[in-house]
Amino acid sequence: MSENADAHHPTLPNAPMGLASVKEPVTGHIVSNDSCLKGKSASFVRHTAIDISGTPLEGRCLVGQAFGVLAPGVDERGKPHKVRLYSIACPDDGEDGAGCVISTTTKRVIDERYPQKKGDDPGDHSLFLGVCSNYMCDLRPGDPIQVTGPNGKRFLLPEPTSRRNHDYVFVAAGTGIAPFRGMAMELLQRNPISSQVHLVMGAPYTTDLIYDDLFTELAAEHPNFHYYRAISRETRPDGRRGQYVHHLMDERMDLFGPVLANPRTLLYICGLAGMQSGLFKAMAQHGVDDGYFTLKKSLAGVDPADWQLSQIRRGVRCTPRCMVEVY
Ligand SMILES: Cc1cc2nc3c(=O)[nH]c(=O)nc-3n(C[C@H](O)[C@H](O)[C@H](O)COP(=O)(O)OP(=O)(O)OC[C@H]3O[C@@H](n4cnc5c(N)ncnc54)[C@H](O)[C@@H]3O)c2cc1C
């Protein structure tokens, strides 16, 4: 890593945490709960906005943090459902500009059941519905919801006065787009700066793109905002196979190479667990990993072309310039 690497590290704000606990959650109320997918799709994703005014969370949630939701009822052991976390999808001052309404991007977990652990019935292919995501997607304006948090102190934008010292590369898969909606609004609309902001969004099909209209509009209005879509399960117009986010960035290193090589740049990755591995490999192969991560012994000296994904998961340590939130 370069000698003055620390000089390029972001100064993060002191994020408030745990203002509402699982034992003492606050009651918010649903403001809106609308689909935010581009088209008719096999998946269901909603933009869920929650009024938290008058609670300790009002004005205290930062984009990049998450909040917890407690679904009513009990699990199969008769215990109250555990808290589930959801990324904040609005700017620091909320949807309303006053910190009273926070939002997230809720995807219904819906599938056929398959074995998760030893002893599960392999013949059971009945409908599986995730508890909290379906509870949230069913909610209507005015409904109460039990909220905890905020959570998270690392996956954050730099504090406002130092944001202009950086450029930003956001890489999202699926609902990993949630924080980048809020971050893009923060950097382009609420407290606009001229830094370059690149957003790479991954989805299986074009119809699964989330907030696509918003990002298309932002890209048209702000020359410093660049929006790229990686569609993995559709053949591309030129006949080539679909691509994941790391394929897109790998293919477009003519563009991303100089951005990533610039010590101003901060890299944020959010979405499916494991999505960072392909990207780290591509960055190392193109020699633009310096400043974003260091290698543990298991990978040191190994040609990046030979890195196995499981090795990357264990052998890469992110620096403060690389923020990863995967689940
Ligand atoms: C920091 C963080 C931020 C997050 N942000 C978001 C966000 O912005 N938006 C969002 O939608 N989610 C987000 N999540 C995920 C979210 O917390 C929940 O995990 C998700 O909504 C599923 O919860 P659920 O209660 O609906 O599903 P659950 O009832 O918890 O079911 C999911 C669990 O069931 C099991 N399972 C899954 N599929 C099957 C199957 N087919 N058959 C049998 N068992 C199965 C798995 O063990 C899985 O963990 C985030 C998670 C973290 C940690």
C-alpha cells in the first residue's frame, strides 16, 4: 500500500447507535409501501417508508446504517421473532427532509422450502415465506411497526465537510441498492458536491432493477453521476451472455481502472454475501486493488488469476477506503 495511504482514508461521522433496543423498540407508522421494481417480475420489492417522528430515532438515522424490525408473533419454538435488519434507503434527513420519515427497500423472501440443516426433510418443497419481509411488504399506510436501532458505524458516507475530498464507487446487487439510493440523493440533491459518483447495479433481469427511474433521472440531471446496469440472466443485445457486477467492471476497466486507481476514491459494496469476491479478484488482476484491501498470508504471493472465491472470503482484509455490507 502507498506510504501516505492514511491521508486518503475517509473521516466518518460518529453514528448514533442503539437508540431503540429490542427490549424497548419504538412504534413507527407506515407512510407508504409501494413497489420499486422496474417491471413485472417474479420477485417483489417495496419501498417501505416509516414515520418515526416523536421517537428517539427522529433525526438520528444516517444513510448506510440499518434499522431493526420486530415482526409480531412467535417462532416455531414459541419465542418472539428475532429482530431483522433493513438498510436505510433515504438521505440523512429522511424522506421528508426533517428526519421524521425513514425508509428501506424490502424484498419478500418467497421460495419453495429446501433443507437448511441436517435432519430437514428433503422431500418438503412446500411454500417458504420469510417472516419479517412478508410481514413488512403486507403493511399499509397507517399501520404500526416496531422499530429498533439504528445499527452500524462503518458503512457510512464521510462526514459532510470532508465528502468533497472523495469520489465514490457504489456497487449493488438486489436490495443492496437500498443505501445507495439514500447516498446518491445525499451527494447529488440534499448536500450536492461535484465529486464523481459511479453506481453499478446488478439484477437478474431488467424487470428486477430497483429504483431504475430515479437513477436514470439523476444520471440525466447530474453529469457527475454515472449509472451502470449489470443484468445477469439476459443475453445482451450483441449476443454475449449476461453479466454480474464484477463482470461489468472487469470488462470496463478502461473506465473503472482510472477511477479506482485514484486515491480519492472510496468503494462501497452492498448486497448478496460473496458478491465482493469476484470484484476483488478483478481489481487485483488489473492492479487497482492498492488502498482498498490487504492480503492475509494465505493469499500473499498467489497470482490473482488463481484466487478461489473461498480463499478471497478468508484472505482479504478491507482498508477504510473499502466498505462492504453483505447479507
Ligand atoms: C445489515 C443488513 C441489512 C439488510 N438490509 C436489507 C434490506 O435493505 N432489504 C431487505 O429486503 N433485506 C435486508 N436484509 C436482510 C433482512 O434482515 C432479512 O434477513 C430478510 O428480510 C429475510 O428475513 P425474513 O424474516 O423475511 O426471512 P426469515 O424468516 O428469517 O427466513 C430466512 C431464513 O430462512 C432460511 N431459508 C431461506 N430460504 C429458505 C427456503 N427456501 N427453505 C427453507 N428455509 C429457507 C434461511 O436460513 C434464511 O436465513 C439485511 C440484512 C442485514 C444483516
